[in-house]
Amino acid sequence: MQLMKKLLVTGAVVASLAVGSMSAQARDLRYAMGFPPGSDSDKAGQEYAATLKKLSGGDLNVKIYPLSLLNFAETSAGLRDGITDIGYLLAPYFPSEYPHFNLLAESSMQLLTMDERVRGKEGMAYVGALTEFVFTKCPECMNEFGKQNQVFTGAAGSSPYYLNCSKPVRNEAELKGKRLRVAGSHWSRWARAMGAQPVTMSSNEALEALKQGVVDCVVVSIPELTNLGLMEAVSDVTVGVPGGIFAGTGISQVNTKVWRSLSKEQRQAMLRAGTVMPAYIPYVYHQREKEVLAMVTKKGGKVHQADPALLQKTREFATQDMKTIVDFFAKTHGVKRGEEMLAQFRPVLEKWVGLVQKVDSREKLADIYWNEIFSKVDVNTYGM
């Protein structure tokens, strides 16, 4: 009997050690993003992977798959179905799946109605406000991600969106009848209000559409000219309009099954590393605007300032659209709390405009995101 007890105890110890050994083994995670290799987002992803490996003590190894495992249009379903463990989700591509998140993301033209302190810091402020709001004040957003088998671990945003065209488009008269590739319902409404025709397509298709004359302009941020290879097809850039940023990025969405399989320490490491890309992308995008515009002129293109009348009309549109967007998402996607959400979001955004005023590096921005938002998430219960 004593021998049997000893064998049972020994077996239990061995089994325990085996489980401990398995849990200590390094975990390889796949990260799919629709941007090509060498793009700013790919570079940000590589930094995220290196940071996570360091913070997890080598337990979590992330391999970035830029424009190879999944493209932008495939990411939501691919993440849901476990084709990838982590995904770079562009939520506006999937309006019916993420309506509450998209309502917040597509209200970014309100940046045009804010004071001058936000200029040059639009992306940094909006990312902080959106991430904080989703974590703390938008249970509907969390429910949307949950239904898609995802755990939200932060947002990212660009620098302002402008007109990148194959011909001069500087004023309302030149805008009329032009076909504009847009990436959100707010820019679609702006295009129609200015007499242009919005066209919806994946950014992976934008280059060919511009080269073949399917569209006259692509509405994207300036750094995307190099990130998406659009430079060769763009001859004229008009800055100032339509404004707003692309803020609908779930930057490192994690498959729910994968998230729940991680230890508490690993989930904490993912959240801490999760501040890297939200900081890297808007900071670098803002920094690179002048560099990329100089590349446009060097290759013989032209950079224009938007006509003052067009800029004024765009600001008036942005003010009015904060009311329109509530009705749009209510009628189209059944969002019932839109007006309340935007009313609650505005003071959060104003707070973040103040918080990013003295940011002079992406590392400092990541620290602010951590201290103000991510460190307050309870990894014992979040996403579980």
C-alpha cells in the first residue's frame, strides 16, 4: 500500500512537472496584416513582436505575415476562424459586424472642428481617446468583437486623410464628378456633398484602380503613398480636405481561444506590448508627412493647398455630420445609443488632445497609453 502511494505521488509530481514544462515552452503566434513588407505598419509590427518576446521572457514569439497570410478584406473572418492568431483589423471594411466601433471611428472628421492644438497630433489624440472609450465606455463594442471571436487589445490611427489624385483636384468645381476611393461612410457623405462620387474598395486594390482610371483620387493619409505603393500613380496631392483620420483599426486583435489559452502574465505582456503599435503608427505617420510630400514633388508631382472655400465648406460639413452619422448608424446598422456615445466621447477626445501636447517620441506616447489606459485593464477577467 505504501509503495502504491509513493508511486501515485511520484506520478502526480512527474505529471505536474510535465504540465509546467509545457506551459513554459515558447508559443509561436501568427500575426496577419494587409500592409506589404517594409511598410510603416510592418515595421511597427516587427517592433511589437520584439517587445512582446522581451516582455514575455521569450515565451511568446510573434511572426508577422505582411500581405501574405490574409489581406485586409479577409482579416475579420480569418481571425474569427483561427487562420491567424492576431490580426490587423480595418473595421470599416466590415460595417455590419462592428457598427458601434465604426460609429466612433468614423466620427473622426470632428477633428476639423477642434482648436489648433490638435493640428499635427490628430492621430495620437484620437487613438488614445478611442482606445480608452472602447475599454471603459463601450460594452457594445466589446460585444461586437466577442461575436467575431476576437479580443480587443487597442486601436491605431493615421495622420489626416487628404486627396491623392491623378489630376489637379483643388476646389469644389474640380471635385464635381470625380470618382474618389474612400474608406468610410463619413468620407462617402463628404464626397457626395461636394459633388463627387465615392467608390468603396480595399486599399489593396487602390493602386490598380488609380492607374486604370477607375478612380480619379484615393482618399488616404500621405504616408500611404509609399506604404501602399501609390506614389507611381499619384501626380497631384491636395492637403486640407477632407480631413479626419482613419481610426477604425483594431491594431492587434487576438483570437479569443488564443487569448484564453495564455497565462495571466502572458496576457499582461500582450497588453504592455500592445501600446507599441498604437503609438508607433500615428507618431510615425505624422512625422513622415513632409518627407513623403517632398518625394511627390521630386518625382514631378504637385502639392496643393485646398481652396479656402472648399475647406470652409468641409468644416461646416464636419459639424453637421456629427448629427448625420448618428442617424446613419441607427437606420443602417441599428445603433441605438449613437448620440449618447458621441456626447460621451467628445470630452475624452478633448482630454487626449491635452495629454499628447508634449509628446516628442513614440516611446513617450506608448508610456502615456500604458499609464492612462492599458495598465488599468484587469487581465484576470478581461476577455475571459
